[in-house]
Amino acid sequence: MNNGYQILEIKDIVFNTETIKTFIFNWKMEGEEITKPGQFMMVWNFNGEGDEKPMSLSKIDLDNEEIGITVKNVGKFTNNLHSLKIGDELGIRGPYGNNFNLNGDNILAIGGGVGMAPLKSFVEHVKSKNKNVDVVIASITQCELLFEEDFKKIGVDVFTSTDDGTCGYKGFATHRTIDLLKSRTYDMAVVCGPEIMMKGILNILEDNGIPGQYSMERYMKCAVGICGQCCVDNTGWRVCIEGPIFSSEEIKQITEFGNYHRDGSGIKRE
């Protein structure tokens, strides 16, 4: 783990959707700086307001020593990121947190919206191990589906669902997963997306006896376990250290999961 910043030049920018971009950087892969699917980086945009945010790793290319973060434009910080160009620089520190663990031969990945970001690097890792992996991609509408073509290019079966029915199954990720499990079985699942979605997926996977791993997001400041900003209720677990990946058994112990979170001042938000 590298606690110091590296000032990295943006090597490439992929325009995934109208609101989502992936930023590619060179990253020297050695020692504890070798990144793993599910981990995150702290990103400092000194070109903007000087703020810092955690970003999941959507691309981990060990051979070419590249990493990528996928960012949806949802506010001031991300809007500033989206204004950057190839050749601009960002401050990057990490990697932080734990990672997804591959258990079994038949894997299901379920993502909603930009929650597909950490799942992309894991799906690519699974394929590199010659395991079978299916992917459920959910979004509000077709133009917001993320990484569908990337997955198909590496031979992954993709099952889409959109709220408005413009692509694939009309409904939510929960509906698509229920339908998929009527004909397929899996050794494990990885899940990332809105927490209310993940809570619904947890119940579905539990009913089908499928262990899951869930990527949680919380407000972070230090990312090294000191400030306690990202602690989750009664467990004392810090998302930046004990997470962001939690197993089914762990996630069931977090009473705030799918119910509320806390903002930067510690106030509960539904």
C-alpha cells in the first residue's frame, strides 16, 4: 500500500456513456502496489476544488501496468474530473481496502449503474483463470448500460435489465437475477450497486444458497483506518480497512446496510 500521492498523467479517457468516463493511468505494479479487483484509490483533483474521493478500480492491466477509474458525473467533484483531458494530471494514492476472492468455477456478477466499475476488473480476472462468469448489468435506460460490449468481447454471457425496458429485461437487477436463477446455478456471486438493490440481491442469493460478496461505499476521509468516518454502525468495521468487500455473513451483521448511511458530518441519510 502506497500512502503517498503519485502525480499521474491521464493516459487515455474512454467515453463509456453520456455521463460516465473511464480515466486510464500508468501504474507500476510491484510489491504492495499491485492492485486487486475490488480495491479502490483515493483521487485528488488539484485542478479543481482540491477535494479527494475514493474511486473503484475498473481496469487492472498487470501486463501493461495500467489502471483505470470509472467516474459518473453526479456532482461538483466528478464534474471537475469530467472536464479534464488526456495529459492532465491527478493525485492518486492507494490501493486501499480488501478485494473480491474467487471461489468456485461458476461465477455470477451483478451490477447496477456505475456499480459495474469494480466488477469489471473482477470479471476480467475470472476469465483469465478460465472460469465461467455471467454478468447481470442493470441501469435506468439503455444508454446508461455499462461495459456490455467489453464483456461480450471476452466471451462473457451478459444479461441486461433496464427500468424502462429499452434493453433486455424490463425491470430491476433483482428481477433479472430471479429469472436467471430459474435456469442457472452458481458457486458464488459478486455484487455492487445501489444499496437497496444489493439488499434485495442478498435475499435472493440467500434463498438460492449462493454465497455473495458485496462492495459497500461510505463517506471517507483518510482511507487508512484512522479517522473512523467510514465505520458502519454496531460492528466497528471500517469500510476502508475491513471493506469495501463484505461477505454475505458479514453484510448481514451490518444493520445500516440498505437502510441508511452517514454524511460527512455524521448525520444519518436514508
